[in-house]
Amino acid sequence: MNVLRVSVVSKISKDGKRLQHSSTKAQIKSPETIFRAKSSAPVMLARRSSSRSGPGLQTFGGNAGCNRNSTTAKSVSLAASAATEAEAIVDVDLGDRSYPIYIGNDLPWGELLKKHISGSSVLIVTNETIAPLYLDRCIDALKEEEGLRVESVILPDGEEYKNMETLMMVYDKALQCRLDRKTTFLALGGGVIGDMTGYAAASYQRGVNFVQVPTTLMAMVDSSVGGKTGVNHPLGKNMIGAFYQPQCVMIDTSTLDTLPLKEHASGIAEVVKYGLIKDAEFFVWQEENMEKLLNKDPDTLIYAVERSCINKAEASPPLALWRKGTVNRASRQGHCFLQSLTYATWP
Ligand SMILES: NC(=O)c1ccc[n+]([C@@H]2O[C@H](COP(=O)([O-])OP(=O)(O)OC[C@H]3O[C@@H](n4cnc5c(N)ncnc54)[C@H](O)[C@@H]3O)[C@@H](O)[C@H]2O)c1
């Protein structure tokens, strides 16, 4: 049986410090953890979140797939004390590849990001839609750190540009700027930018630091968590890629203010997916709060993102398990369906 660390944090102050923190441990028997235990996977998932009951939800029983014992109930009562906090941190515990996911509305970007930038330069990768909206904010936040060199590259927008040719623009910029192996690549955008920047980070000079600032709901709850990066090939979606974990993911839900409704609805579909496949209580909460989610109510969004990230992190196995091809079948079946619509049949 594995141990799930449940911690209750966390208000992030305007200077990026965590103001409250308490934690506890619980033993769980979810199907995934039983599988991990049997296969001696070296990975343990840790949660460090506000574990709020969620706006509009009176109880917090955890994922429907988890048989929680009384120790967990203890953690729930701890959670109640943090129920008014608006921000959360979910830690994805992957040993030396662990990383925090910061979630909040109007977060202090500079303070949070600088903790995860070790070298003296950053390359922001974004696209022509997001650049006019958020690039200056990102540059200004990073430049709060004295002596940090901030470069940026603006890619064309669209899934059709998620390919090797566009990826080359990132390498070109990095090499023209003579960015060294200690540089950090920062993805500012949706899932397309996140996937491409992650793969660029995994391969540039055999791997550099990587930070994600997702700006679509889809990227916040799905593509920025789990370490899958890559680009499309004409014969298949996401066929060129790597597993590569970021140093941190910073989710500022205020960036969703500018997201078109169609893209927002696509992200909500991902949130609903977690409820349907493994978290029945979350699904009930969604039914009761769907209008607020659609209207981008900040507290409702933060809770939905937090709980989705926990579900995604739990469903994202360590690299060894992915290679064995034994988990996350629901996700794979979805991708097969998508491929059948978009690409030729895969043998
Ligand atoms: N790595 C993974 O685990 C994983 C998981 C799921 C999906 N994905 C990938 O994610 C991609 C889809 O991601 P997506 O749905 O975020 O699409 P996207 O990245 O194409 O973004 C959708 C559109 O919204 C725009 N946009 C982004 N943020 C905005 C904002 N704040 N305001 C206004 N406009 C904004 C983008 O420019 C784009 O036009 C696919 O390529 C898919 O393969 C990866």
C-alpha cells in the first residue's frame, strides 16, 4: 500500500511566500496506487493543496476511486481550516523530478517564477495571439530579478504549426542568443505552446530548465501536468516527443478572462472528464457549479483546476509505467479516436 501525503497549505502572499502550512499522511488503496505498489514504481504522489471543500460543496471525500480511511478524514478537517484560501499548491512528487503547481487568481508571477529559474537567462516561448495579451507582463515579472536576461520567441498560432519546422524557430532563437545549458525555457500559452516548448527544453543542448505558464483551461487541467511534450508529424499527432517534467507550473486563472468561450468550453470538457472517469464526487460538484464555471467565477475555477490537476497527476504515471503501456487507457482510447478522425490508420 502506498502513502499519500496530504498537506494543507496555502495562501501565497503577494511576495510569493506561503503563509500557512500543515500536513498529514494517509494510506490509500486507489487502483493506481495498488498497481504502483505491485510494480515497485519508485514514485509517490504527494498533494499539497488547500483541499478546500470547493465552492458549493459541503463534503470532501476525495476521489471516488480511492478508499479513504479515517486518517484521511483527519486531513479533511485540517482542510476545513484552509477553506477560505483562494490559492493552492499541488505538489507532484516524482523524486528528483518533483515540481509544484501553483494555482490562483492574479498571482505574483515574478516572485513565484524566480524560485524556479537557476541560470541567468530565460527564453519565453509564446504565440502571436498570446504575445499582445501577456508577453509584457511576463517579461516585466521576470525582470524583477536583477541581472536576468529575458528573450522571447513568438510562434504562429495553431495546431497546424505544432511541427518540427516551427520548433526550429525556438532552437534558432536560443542559438542566435547564445543561450547556455543553464537557461530556462518558459511556455506562455495553451497546450500547443506547452507541448512544443517542453520538447524544445528536453532537447536543446540535451535538456534545459522548463517552466509552464498555461493560459487555456485545457492546458491548466491537462497538458501542463504529466510531463508529456512533443510535436506532430504529418503521419501522426504527437508522434515526436519526450517525457520531460517542468521545474514548476504556474496557473493564473485570471489569464482565462481573455480566452474565447469555445476554448473555455473545450477546457471544461476536460474537467468533466476527470469527474466521469475517476472522481464521482467532483462530477456532482460540477453539475452544481457549471454555470459559475462557464462564467469564469475565480473561486470556482481555482477549485476545479486544483482538483483536476490532482486527478491528472494521479493518472500520470512515472516514465517506466508509460513505457510498459499499462496505464491511463482511457486517455489513450481518446487519442486513438482523435487519430482516427485526423490521421491515417495506425497499424
Ligand atoms: N501534453 C499533454 O499531456 C497534452 C494533453 C492534452 C492536450 N495536449 C495538447 O494540447 C493542445 C491543445 O491545447 P489547447 O486546447 O490549449 O489549444 P491551443 O494551445 O491551440 O490554444 C487554443 C487557442 O486559444 C488561444 N489562447 C490561449 N490562451 C489564451 C488566452 N488566455 N486568451 C486568449 N486566447 C488564448 C491560443 O492562441 C489558441 O488560438 C493539442 O496540441 C494537444 O495535443 C497535450
